Amino acid sequence: MAIEWNERVFRLGVDDIDADHHRKIEALNKVEFLIESEAEASVIAKALDELIKRAAEHFAREEELMRRTRYPALDKHIELHKEFLERLSSLHASSFSAEKQTDARAELDFFSDWMSVHIQNADRNYVHWLHPER
């Protein structure tokens, strides 16, 4: 299920983080589109690699910001990021073969749901820590 970027729902007010979230959602939507289009596994794998790269870079940027500001829930937030990346990394080209399409779609639904909830809850909590007025 593709995620539609919605400023009112996803915008946290930290420009770099918001831009990362937007790019990460676009990358996830691209993987989903390629699967739905029955693209070659190598094309899907390349898009998946890009999503993993974007997610890892974004998580590193968030975690550094949290370290600098001594965010009290940093360890829990890092664990959430780690679990997401591990599960995302467990997908590979063989996951997109015709007989495994249903499983791959279910995993992508999980990632879409996870990102939406994570941005709106966990990330919003640390932005509130950074900027209590928001």
C-alpha cells in the first residue's frame, strides 16, 4: 500500500528530517510499484538497495541529532531503527519471484505501516523534545 506524502500528517518541522522522510517514502513507493509492475528482480533489488541506503543514512542523521540533544529515549529509538533495517535487509531479489509476490507485498505493507506510525509517533516525540513549542 503506497504512502501518499501529506504535509499535515508527516511534516515535523525539521527540514532535513522531513526531506529524508519524504525521500524514504518515495523510495518505498518505488519498490512497491516495481513489484506490482512485475519488474525484473534485479531492478527491484536495485530499488530496494536504494531504500535501504536512504533509511540507513536517515536513521544515522536522526540518531546523531538525538545524541547531541541527549534525547532520553535514544536507545529505544535506535532499537526501532535497527529492527526496521534488519527486516528490510532480509528482503532480497528472490523475495520478488512470482511465487513469493504475496509475501513480498505483505512485507511492504508492514514497512508502509511502520514508517507512517514511526514518523507520527516516535519521531514526533523526539521533535517535541527538541522543540517543546511544536
